[in-house]
Amino acid sequence: MKGTIWTVTIVAILAGVMFAGVSMQYGESFQTRDVVVEEHTLSDTEPITLEYADEWRNMVNGSEEIRRSNGDVLTRGVDYEINYETGEVTANETHDGRDVEIDYQYRVRDDDTEAISAVVGPLSPLIGLLVLIACGGVLLKWIGMLPSGGGSW
């Protein structure tokens, strides 16, 4: 009986580690897409929000190009600030009220990744907890804090 419980514990730990690896792989699997020419009017008081940048589609850092109508390219940190997580762009005072065209890239999960993440995602905390409990049991047994008789381990 002892050998069976040890085998089940070791298999549970290995399965949990493999499950975590699959979960991480699919959690970070994105396709990159380009957005060409979104037109906006910059403001130094209210940020504009790019259409395809939100919590489900991550904007690629440094991928934006913001041009004035005359073709001049603006410089991040000098002419505007951008929050890549929210897709918000705020102009400095010099460019307040100017019309601009913005090109950028964003990452989005593909349909297969979304489907797998929908199944794997909610199970991840439970699997992690079970692996933690199994590891704790093995550790306690190893250091001799769990009883060895009576069929419990």
C-alpha cells in the first residue's frame, strides 16, 4: 500500500508540473497583427485610446508610428506618451489638437489558443494546489512528521 501511495503522489506531482508547462505555453501564445492608419486628434489633457489595444489584445511595445498630417513623425517621450497596456496616447502641449495617423502592432491569441486557455486556465489554480499538497505530504513524510502505520501513508 505504501508503494502505491508514493507512486500516485509522484505521478500527481509530475502531472501537475506538465500541466503548468502546457498552461504557460498556451497562455503566452499570440499572433501579431498590424493596424495601419488609425486617425485621431491628439490632446494633452485627455488620452486617446487606440481601437485594437485593450486587455485582450496587447500592444507591441515600440511598434507605434505617429505621424502628423504633413508626414512628420512624432517621437515617443518627447512629443507624446503611450501606455502599452491600455493603448492610451497623450500628447504634449505642442501637439495638442493636432490630427495624426497612427500605425501600430498588437498581439492577439488565435482561436485554438483561446479554446485551450478557456479549459486550462480555470483548472490551473486547482492543479497547483493539489501539487502543493502532494509535495507537502511527501516532504512531511520524508522528514518523519507523518505517521507511517495504520495505512495512512
